[in-house]
Amino acid sequence: MRLTVIGTGYLGATHAACMAELGHEVVGVDVDAGKVAALRAGRVPFHEPGLADTVARHTASGRLRFTTSYEEAGAFGQVHFVCVGTPQRKDGDAADLTCVEAAFADIARHARKGALLVGKSTVPVGTAARLAAAHGSEVAWNPEFLREGFAVEDTLRPDRLVFGVRTRRAEQLLRQVYAPVLAAGTPLVVTDFATAELVKTAANSFLATKISFINAMAEVCEAAGGDVRKLAEALGHDDRIGHTFLRAGVGFGGGCLPKDIRAFAHRAAELGVDLGFLRAVDAINMRRRDRVIALARELCGGTVLGARVAVLGAAFKPDSDDVRDSPALNVAARLDLDGADVTVYDPEAMDNARKAFPLLGYALSLEEALRGADLVLHLTEWPQFREVDPGWARGLVYRPRIVDGRGVLDADRWTAAGWRFRALGRPVPEGETRWTGEAEER
């Protein structure tokens, strides 16, 4: 088929490349001429495993191309996917639909008669019906469920497909688009507009709730002397609960979960439904950052003023260079304001981190970040951080003290190597008491 993808950011570039991988002819559209030029050359302007190779392969074959022209896209496509961002509004919790509305208006103006306009962006329930009425075009909603770091796999081999449609023709067109995926046995849910829109926001809200639940249990464990790792292990053996998303840590960030749960609660309130529990989920998540800072101060004797702090991680999660609402950078910036000498290192997100927080210090390597540090904070779960030899790291730092903000490091291994170790929701290592003394001088 001939498809267009409106928007070539994280979602759009991935969707365009994967549709070409499925055998379609695809045109990606973006108003950013620089981004289009890079993609035409087979370069992806962000880090996503496997995506650059897919884009380069299909731009070289001619199956995938990019343009800034809606007129060109409208004349080409049978099905137009809208994949633009819906960030949080600056004046509140609601989603900003400026880009979605503009994209639908522009492609509807140029689309051929009979073309199908398909929304993939995460939007408040009711958006699809409003856009269909506004533009007089046939519309469908096909929410995305991509995980950063696994986006190509999630597009080509998703755990489910959802089609929000009003006509049998729209369903059949989408079945043609995803024919290879459906042939592989992927479950399909065909539903109305409202339900399709709700699937994505409900899924993100459920995941955020599960993460914040175990982080709340970490707070209880710290107060009671329990171990949240063992608690999560025991809970996870219950098939009704499962092990996934039950690891306590510094919390979630990124461009989806935080803004999506806020927008969902806001839209529900407009509809007369109170989802106040999502505000509690958000609050629990944000105070995990406060707890990491408290542990940092504790290990430094009450204050981080003048302490050299190595922050391992800038991206909100591994296998990504996305620093939007990154817990790691939020903690780093707040420690910097408290007078710490902060050095950040991340394998992929350094350029984006510098743009977002230009006043922080940055290292070119893990070794450089650790050298001379009074305190180490492990805040993004990159494999190279998890696999660090504590003995090697101790030879680089000035004082061997570490806070594991992701709950994955082996406390026994680090303490055996001479480190003072703290982690969220875990007891103080045997033989050590919490430090309440005066701040140290370097």
C-alpha cells in the first residue's frame, strides 16, 4: 500500500520505517526541514536500537522517503497516519493538541478522496470524533504502545493491535496495512473511537500506578525495617500481580507516563469522573526523587554542599537518549542547586542532557565521572553501570559511597568492596548505622 506518516519524531520515524519493513511504500512528512534532510540521508536524530539501520535500508531501497510537503503526501497516500506529539500544556495538566489539530487539518486539505486518516498520537477521549466532524474525512484511531528501547520490535511484533473505527471500510484498510502482523497471530481489538483512545491512556495509567505502588511500599519498608526487593519478589509470584514493574527506585519519567496520567485525570474530571488516585500516583513518583536526595545528604553527613557527586545516568531509561522529565537529571540539578559539584555521565544522552541542563558538569567517560567523587548516584539502569566492578570503582573515587536509585545493584558485593551503600526501600547493610553526624570537609 501507499502510506504517509505525519510527524517524524520518535513515534513517526519508527512507524514509517517499520511500515516500509512490512513492504509498504511510505512517505514521512515533517515541517522541520533539518529533520527531513537527516532522514533522507538515512540518519535518525535520536537513539533507538535498530531504527537507524531500518531507516537507512529502506531509504536506500526507495521504499521510504521523506518530505516537508503536505501536497505531495496527500497526492501519494491511501492511508495517512498522524504521529505528532501531545505534550502537557504549559498552563495546566491537559494535553496540548495543537500539533494534532494542525496535522489533521493540513493532511485533510490535501488528501485524495477516499483516503483514510488514522490517529496514532495519545489524545484525550473524544478527540477522534471531534476531528472527524471538523474535517469531513474518514478517520480511524490506532493507538501506539511503543516502549523506548524496543520500538522497532514493538511495531513489527506488537502484543496487540487496536482499531477504533466507524466503518467496515476503515477496518479493512487497516487490516491491509497490518496484514503481515495479523498473519503472525497478533491479537486484534476492533472498537469505537472512545475505547481506542482510552486503551492507551488506561494502559499508561495502570503501569504508572503499579510503579508508584511498589515505590510506596518502599517507603513503608524503610519506616518498618523491611526489604522491598523481597516484598516485590513475594508479590510477583502471585499470577494476578506478576513481577513486571515491581522494582522500587527513583520513579518513572520520559515523555509519556507523567504527562499522560495528568492529562487523563484532567479529561476525566471534564467528563465528571474523579480519578484522584492518579494524582496520588504522580505525587508518589515525584517524591521518590526527594528520597534519593535525602539519602545523598545522609551519606554526606547532612549536606551535599561542596561534595563532588557523580550521577550515573541522564536518560529517563536505558537504551534511550530521551531526557524528558528524567529523574536522574532532576536529582542532579537539585543537588547542584544545593551546592554540590555534580558530574553527569550517560552512554547516549549527553548531548540532550547538556541542552536541557547546560550548567551541570559532564564527563566523557564513566571513569572520568567517578574519579575523585565523594558520592555516586546510580540513576539510569544502563548495563555498563550495573556491571561495574565495585573494587575498580573504589580505586577511582575519593570516598566510596553510593546510592542505588534503581534497586538493581548487589548491596553485599558493594559493601564487601568497602562501599557505604544505600538503596530505596532496603535496610541499612548489617553492621552499619544511619549516619547522623556532622558534614564532612573534603
